[in-house]
Amino acid sequence: LISNCCISCLDKFAENLSIKTVVVMDKASFHTSKKIQAKINEWNQKNLQIFWLPSYFPQLNLIEILWRFMKYEWVEIDAYSSWHNLVNYVEKIIREFGKEYKINFA
């Protein structure tokens, strides 16, 4: 199901590409499924190339870095009291990311 959604999104994205474009994905099972593999040549012909991050390198996956900051530094403990609270905290952080919430790599 998730592979089908991913394929649908990438098909739509590839429709109007005029220059070579690279999509970077982790190696989640739905990103490397047989269905995804079967589409690689078609996407390459449409200027869409898939690049998979190496396994076990979360430091290269920016969303993993963001999630680590959210989980361990920004989300307060009461966010975990309910699904509703957790969603509200996550949405607030995403809305205010770059203003109130910043990651300093220095």
C-alpha cells in the first residue's frame, strides 16, 4: 500500500521534469520494494533518478535529524499524554521551525 502511494507520487512528479532530477530516499522496505524497482527505468527515461541513502546512516537523512531534535529536545513530556496533544506539538514545531525551533550544526 505504501509502495503504491510512493509510486503514484513519483509518477506524478516525473510527468513534467525537463532536467535530470534526483530524489533521495532511505532504504525503508516500501522504498526498495519490487514495485519500486520495476519503475526505475521508466523514471530514468523521464529524468527522474532515485538515490538511496546508505543503510544505517541516519545522520545523512535530514528528517531523522529533525525528528531526533523534536523527540528529545523540543516536545514536552505532556505531549505524550494523548495522540491529540502529540499531533498539536509536532504541528507547532513544524510551523515554527526556523523561527522558534532551530538546529545549529556548528
